[in-house]
Amino acid sequence: MIDGERARTQFPDYVKTKGQEGLLQLDAIAETYWAIHQQHASAWTHELDLRPFKEPF
């Protein structure tokens, strides 16, 4: 889930259980998108998962 007003308004209990750094931050998503946009053709990314580091896999 992306941290933001909608998540905090509609799912406050879920957000609380995730704690600090438990949700994706919009700025971090944007930075990752920009990095992919600028990637060099010799090191191409075909797939990428964005998840908070606290999420169990």
C-alpha cells in the first residue's frame, strides 16, 4: 500500500499495524521510476517489485 491521505483515512488500523517504513513512500516510487527511465540499454530491467523492506516474503 502507498502511504498517503487515502490510505490513512480509509485504512487507519492497517496503516497503524504496518508502522514506520511499513508502507511505500510516493517519493521513493517516483525516484525508482526515474531510475528505470534513465537506465542504460546494456543493463536493462525487465521486471521490478517495489515493496517496503519490512514486508515478509
